[in-house]
Amino acid sequence: MWGFKKKSESSLRQQACETLVLLQAAPVFLLSYEVQRLPENLDIYFGPPDEFFLGCETQDPGNPYTRGRLIPILDDGNFGVITFYDPDTRSLIQMDIESPGEVLEVFHSWQQYLADLMIGIAESGEDDGQVRRIVELVQFRHANELLEFCKMSHTDFEAARRQFISTIG
């Protein structure tokens, strides 16, 4: 059911949408597949990875991105970092489009993915009010912990970020 055979662009998009539903993603993620502009300018942080839906070669088992089974569900708003769903492990895997096959991040739950997304949004300079509105839109369940994390000084931000994300269930 989840493997890539020769599928049309519309069926690949449909598969990605079905995966977002399976992950119980907030409606705004599905909305990103229908409209260009999202509330709170969220389209600059995520959207559908349309380029993966266009080329047949992205469906091949030897493709270094999809490996014949990974489902591209979101990009970072710029088609720079792609988030894939791995139906075998039920994890989310991020890869840089410039480095096929090189895994940047692995999230073991949708909420962990949202933690990473929200850290990026909070660190981009959005005020607490907007961060809280975005937390509601994406249905991130750890708003208070996120805001506390973002207020703390971190000598090694990457290590602190990974530690914070790992505590999210």
C-alpha cells in the first residue's frame, strides 16, 4: 500500500495527504496542499514537496531519497529540507535536498517533528503571542515547555535542541 510503484502525481499527493491524516496532523498541514498562503505565514515554514510529486524517478526503489518506500510529506517551505514518513519504522526522516540519502533528523513521533518546527519558528523572532497562535494551529501540545526552552541560554544549542525534542512524546 505505501510502496512507490509507478504512480501519477495526483496519487502521490493523495498518498502524502493520507499519511498526514494517519499521523493526525492538524488541518493546517492538509490546507497547505490546497492553498499557497497559510495563516500566520506558516507557508514559509512548511508545505507540500511538490517537486517529488512531479517526477517518476522519485518513485523508483533506487531513489536515494525515497528508497522505494519513504513517503515525502512536507518540505521546509523552500524545498530545501524534505520530511519523509517511513512506514516501516513509523518515524519521520528529514533530508537535505542537496544531500540525497543523508539523514539530517529522525523524529519518532509527530509531536517531535512539531517540536523541531516550533523551535525554528520561535527562534525566527516571532513574538510569544504569535508563537502561541501557531502552536494552536499546528496542535503542538507542549507550548509552555517550548517557550521555556526558547528563553533559556544554551551554550550548545544543537545539543539542547536535540535533548528537548527527545523528551517530547
